[in-house]
Amino acid sequence: MYQPNDEMGENFTGVKNQKLTRLAVCLAAVVAVVAAAELALVQPPDLAAQLAAKGARPAVFMVGPNVLYRSKHIPGSVYAGPGQSEAGLALLKAEAGKLPRDQEVVVYCGCCPWDRCPNVKPAVDLLKQMGFAKAKALYLGTGFKADWLDKGYAAEAPKQ
């Protein structure tokens, strides 16, 4: 019924599991890339340069945990509540509602690695529903500390 498979050798299950594990890792990477492709992204060095330059600046909203914002945040950013909660989205809607719809808006979180962040996508989705065609997400692949603070980009502590 079954023919021996020389490629798989004696340990059929082990080799099969290794191949399946590699396949699963590849598929997870593809899913992360596809999910990111749905969002307009801005990279940290690009946003840092844009914020440092003279001229029009995007509105920047932190949509992650308040404890992160209270620690350090991007200068001029506004805390808008966690994007994963109804209360956070309501706060974002109230803050963004004060802006013209043609304004560039950037949201960021940085609570965890990008592919596990529960806050950014709902926030961008809400902004697009509100008519912000220039809504973007700051891509923080590892987190705010590693991808922003540790790179030496500008940060500030909340005003007392």
C-alpha cells in the first residue's frame, strides 16, 4: 500500500513535522505581510524626519496602553486610548474628529511585535471610516522601545 520514501528516511514523522513547521512559519510570515499590506505604513526613520522638518506635520495618535504613553512617547502625539477597546476607539474618534479629513494622520502603538498588536488595525480602520484618506500606521516591527527609543528618535515624557 505505501512505498518507502527515501527523502523522508526512517523517521518519517520527524521529517514531516520539520517540513510542516517550516511551512507554518512561511505561512505566518505571509499572513503578517498581507495584513500589513492592508494598511498604509510609515517607517520610523521617515516619520522621525517628517516630524523634524519644517512644514506640514501629520497628526500623531498613540493608540496603545496608557502606561506606555506615560513613560515616553513621540513628541506632539496625542494619547487616544487603546485601539482594541470601544472606549479607546471612542476617544480616537473624538480627538480625530477635530481635524480636517485631508490631514495626514499616523497612529502607533508599539506594545508588542507588529504581527500581534491588537490596537493599530482597528484604529486605522476607524480613521478610514471617518474619511481620513491619509491615515497611516507607524510600523514598529518589534515594539516602541526597540524600533523608536533605542534608535534614538525623538521622544518626550508627559508634561506634569
